[in-house]
Amino acid sequence: MKDLKLPPLQRMWARCPHCGAKTVLYDNTAQCSGVHIKCTRGCKKEFELKIVNGKQVQ
């Protein structure tokens, strides 16, 4: 029982690191890297979404 998975308890917005606009929703159990997203609200720039331990890393 090393990796006990928590149920999703909280949903958060991933934000564009360039302009701060909200882009996509993720929950506190998310893990990802290598996902490239284009900001569709403010600056229109592309950035890599990295989520480690349920928190966005920039």
C-alpha cells in the first residue's frame, strides 16, 4: 500500500504562465507533463502544462 490514491476532492484551473488566463480544469489527483496548450484567452501563446502532485508547476 505504498501509493494510496486519493479521491478527487478539489478542482483547480491551470493558468497560462504568460498572461495568467484560466485555461483548463484539473483535479488534485492529476499528474501530467508533455501536454502543450495554446492560450485561447489572452496572449495566444503555447505553453507546456506540467502537473506534479496535483499542483501546476511552471
